[in-house]
Amino acid sequence: MARKTGDVILDVQNISLGFGGVKALTDISFDVREHEVRAIIGPNGAGKSSMLNCINGVYQPQHGSITFRGKTFKHMNSRQVAEMGVARTFQNLALFKGMSVLDNIMSGRNLKMKCGLLAQALRWGPAEREELQHREFVEHIIDFLEIQAHRKTPVGRLPYGLQKRVDLGRALAMEPQVLLLDEPMAGMNVEEKQDMSRFILDVNDEFGATIVLIEHDMGVVMDISDRVVVLDYGKKIGDGTPDEVRANPEVIRAYLGTEH
């Protein structure tokens, strides 16, 4: 791929995570370069979602550190991570099903709003002007994701593939520097996967966001990723370009005999 990547923006070092006697992650290290699409793959139960949860502050690893833009953290909560410019979509959609597409994506602007909740509720003076500015940005995202026809529709009435698009839109509303995507194509048909692949590449290109994604569809991973890290039973077994990973004997062994 001809994508131009920059310096390391996210550096994960020696991360270990356990729950009671169960080790979810053992001594995992990898980095993410600015503007790249970085995939995390592995069989079910490999620790992929646990790794994303460590990066965005949902889990606190017992060992290791995460460095974001040169600043190293041992523990961060989700709000701190979001304020620094890391947004996330979820494997199981966490949308407000009774609210419109527009309002769901607007909820992603919350961290950007300066006016207090009372002023926002009353839409008084500066709060109204601020909301109009944020709404303009959200309308741009709606156009970008080609969901203009559904902007007033309650999200719960939309097909699954479009709900996934709204989830992506809400994350984009945070204007993230790094976007974490947890199985963005799970449950989609071939056409929906093609659309989502295009949107991910366009987000990377037009919004300038660095992408870290978990995905089970190996064809998609090999097509859109710059580099791939492979986990199996909570350990790293491969890391490199799609071609390097595809030829790695340990990666081939991990995937043999599985549905992947």
C-alpha cells in the first residue's frame, strides 16, 4: 500500500493482564505509527478486545506501560484517554436506540462542548451558538458516511450495517487522533463489508485518523492494513506487514483447524 505513515504515536510495552488466575495478556509489546491502519488479529479468546480495553482505559494492566505521543502512562481512565484524542467503537453496539442518528452522533461531541449542562439544556445564548457549530461538524460526518436520508431516524429502526456506520460516526465526532475499531465488520454481509472498508480507508485519509482495528475477516485485514499484530492465547505470535504475517509458520499453525 502506498500510504505514508509517520513516527510512532502509540507504543504498547510489556502489557500483562490477568483476571484471578486467568492470564488474558502476557508481555505484549507493539507500536502504532501515525496515519497507519494497524490490525490486531487472532482466534477467538486470543485477547484482542482485552488489548483494546487496556489502551482506552477500561482495564488497568498489572504490568507494562502505554505511551501516547511521547507521554507514558501506567494507568489511565477512559475519560482521560478520550480527552487525549483516542476514540473507540464497540463490538456490541452501544448506541442510544430510541434517539435519532443525528442525536447519537452529536453525543460524541460532548467532550468538545464548553458550556455547562444547564446552559445546553436551555439552549441559551452561547450554548445555542456552540451547539450550532457542533451540529455543523456532525452534519459533515453524516454526509461523509452517506446516511443523510436517515439523519432523523431512530437508530433502532436502521439495518445493522447502518447502525455500525452510526457507531463509527459517533467516534469520529470526537475528532480522534487514534481510532480503535473493535470488529467493525462483524455480522455484515459482503456488500456492507466493502462499504465499511472504504469508509475506514477514507477516515484514515480524509480525517487523518490513525486506525487500530480488530477484525476476523482475513481478506479485509490483508487488504486494508499496513501492519498486523497477531495474538494467540494472550501472547504475541506475529507482527509485521500483511505478507510477512501471512507467511509466518506460527500464525499459520494458530489458524489451522479453525473457522478463520
